[in-house]
Amino acid sequence: MIDVNNLSPEERDALLKNLTEQKTKEESANKKAYEGLRADFIARVKSRFNDYVAAGKDFKGWLREESEAFLEVLRQYGNLKRADQLGFVVADGDFKMQMKGAKVKKFDERADIAEKRLVDFLKDWIKDSEKGESDPMYKLAMKMIERNEAGDLDYKSISALYALESDFNSPEYSDIMRLFKEAHTVEGTAIHFYFETKNKYNVWRKVEPSFNRL
């Protein structure tokens, strides 16, 4: 142990400088070690994440292709003439899967014009409303034209606007609804898969291949 009381001012300054430099080196070494561990950790997570995503995409593509082929075999086996049969359910032992398809209903470019006209109409309409933007009719109509994460208008929401035509009782609103109806189109098929397994009580339980639900 060093008794600092016995040190000269110069020796104290030298000791303090030495301790400060040593502390700085230790902090730098700790920082470097931490950042190295962090870089290694995130690199390993990223590598396995990319493998996981790639495997998931590969499985999904394979499953859809195989399921559509199986559905065609099922149609032929059952002599099914209807083309709107878009799914099936099969089970074996403690495992069950379902393929469920639905026509995806969207709107063409005319809906973009109808949307802008509707916003203008609603803004003019609330000027005569005592409640302004808090008017339930205004809030409902604006809610119906909110776009989803993909930036698309929701078919069911827009369809709900048709029922408000008599409430607004306006030639402009009716013309906007006509434009929405003309813009409606059916675009492709959405395919979804669902899985279930039996637990020890012989009860089917849904298993979602979502990372946070596994």
C-alpha cells in the first residue's frame, strides 16, 4: 500500500496520472470486449434468422405447390366440377392441416379518385354539422377509407359505405359510391394454411407457425 501522505506533490501527480491512464485502458478494454461480444451475438442471431426465414419461405412455397396439386387430385377423385373449391382439410393421427383459399377483392385506379372525392365531400359536409369532425357519420366514413398495411383499400369497409348513401342523401355521395362500385375488381386468390395437433387429452389445438406463437 502506498501512503499518499508521504508522497511529494510531483509523486502524487504522477500516481494520479498513472491511475487515470490505467482506468482509461481498462474502460477501453471493457468497451472493446463488450462490443466484440455484441457483434458476435448479433452476427449469430442474424445468421440463424436468415436461415429461419429462408426455410420458412421454402416451406411455404413447397406447401402451396404441393397443396394445389393435391387439391387437383381431390377434385378429379371426387369428380368435382366446381372451380370455386379452393381448399380442403386433411388429418392423420394427431396432425391436421387446412388449406383455405379466397378470392382477393380489390379496386382499380378509379377508387383512388373516388377516395379523394369522398374526403373532399366529407370535409364540406361537416361544415354544416354542429359536431364537426366529432360527428359519428364523418368519423365512420373516414374510418372506412383507411388503407391497410399494404396500402390497399379494404373491400368490406368500402362496401359498408354503400349503406350510408340514403343517410347522406347527396347526388355527389351517390356518384362517388358509383365510382367505387365500378372500380371493384377481383384480383387473384389468397391462400392460407392452418395446422392443428392433438394434445394429451385428445383435443385439437391450433398451432401457428408464427415465431412468437411457437
